[in-house]
Amino acid sequence: MLTYYRSIGGKLTVTDHYMDGCWIDAAAPTTEELARVSRETGLELDYLKYPLDPDERSRFEREDGQLLIIMQTSYRLAEDSDIPYDTVPLGILHTDHCLVTVCSLEENPVVKDVVSGLVRRVSTVKKNRLTLQLFLRNAQRFLIDVRQINKRVDAIEDKMENATRNRELLDLLKLEKSLVYFITGLKANEAMMERVKRDRIFEMYEEDSELLDDVLIENLQAIEMASIASNILTSMAGAFASVINNNVNQVVKVLTVTTILVAIPTLVSGFFGMNVEGLPFSDSPYGFWLVMTVAMGIASLLAFLFYRWKVF
């Protein structure tokens, strides 16, 4: 899907056609849509296809006046996915007259945040500034998702105290996998942005340089938060595996003790139920109650001993 944006008074408005100074967002574009963008902007079709590769690394490439920047962005997957969060490349392409973003997602979270007004003073004419604003919002988006992961970890931790199944432990491992993807993507973004700062691939005023420094600080903070969360998850996974084993052992212990206590009356009644002569209390009108008293007495004695031995 192609969407054309133009800034008016610091706010983005949608237009239905290309014009100089606009921002073209290509979300999960078709081949025909990419060909249309290529005709309108003069960008090479290969440049437009690079960000659609899910394994594309963070980098920038400049050739014949065309600039391609690829960075990793975070996004949340569906509830039934193998992992809750993953990363996806977002391509930012510069021409002399417009800016183009390309992503394989139908709605990239970073682009969505910028379009929805979470980023102030957006100007589609100032391509370099808008690129840095996308960088900054991407780092902030990673921070938001890491905090969401921490909240999910806290919720799982509350369930783990009495857990006897592996479901909660598997959820932790999925979150840890997402954090590994986050750390990898953030470090790749950091290396790419350091090169942008060092090589000055586009003109930056003093305010732009300060904005890029803020981006690097936010990105570094996201790396540290993701690393801390990943280390905590690694420790928690091992501890919670022991907790689950202990909970299972406790359940098995209670079931074993219950089985023994229930087996005592069964064993005693089995002896007195034999069809032979000479059994005690066989002629007594209170024989049944006497046998039950003996059985319950033995069971109660065993229960008391189990309690004193701290079996349960």
C-alpha cells in the first residue's frame, strides 16, 4: 500500500498523488506499487526491494545521488506466534525531491507513531531531519517494547510460584528469544548510526547533530535495558525450572502419602474379609466398627508420623 504524506504547519496530511517534497510510505508494497514509486522518484527498483528482505542488515548505501538507509525496527507479533516480538528492516530512501520509506509490514510501528503525531514538528521537506526523527522514534519504540516485555515477565513470575507445568517456563524462553533479536538489531542500528555520524552522509546542522547524539544515547539505553532484561530472564529460567521441579515433587509426595493412608484401611479390611474361620471379631455384633477403628487408628498413626517427619 502506498501513502503520500505532506507536512503543512508541522502536521502531516495525506495526498493522493506524488509531489515534490512529499514522503512516500510503501507498506507491504506489491511489485506494481514499487514500479510506480520507481517511476515517480527515479529510485532504482533494486534499492526499493532491499528493505523487503527480512534478513537485510542495518546499513546505508549511496550511489548516483540516491541514498538508502536500512535500520532494524521492533514490532509485536500475533498471540499465536512462536515469539511475541521480532525485528523487521525499515528502508529510508532519499532523492533530491522526496523521501521514501519501505517495509514488508502493512503497518510499521515507527512509521505509525510518526504519522499519528507522536513526533512533533515533522517536515517532509526536511528529509535529513525527518530521517533522524525516524531514528529517534525507533530507539524509543525499542524501549517501549522492552518495558512491555518486563511487564509480561512480572506477570509470569506471579504465576510461577505454584506452577507445575512448563507453559510459563516456555513463555519466558520466548521472551528471552525476542530480547536476543532486540539486542542484535539495536547493536546493528548503533553501528550504522555511528557511521552516519562519522561519514556525514547527509548535511546536518548543529540541531541535527544534537538530535543524532540523542538518538545514539536512546539507542544505547535500549541496548542496556534489553541486555539487563535478557540476563534476568536467563537467571529466572533456571530458577523457575527448579521451582517447577520442587512443585511437582511436592504434588507427587502428597499423592504418595495419600495413597499410603488410603491403602491402610483397604489392607485391614482385606484381612478381615477373608472367607476363613477364626477371624477376630467375626462373632461380635460390633465387629465392623472394631475393624474400622483399628484401620483408622493405624492410618492416623502413620499420618502423625508423616507429619512429625515433615514428609508433607
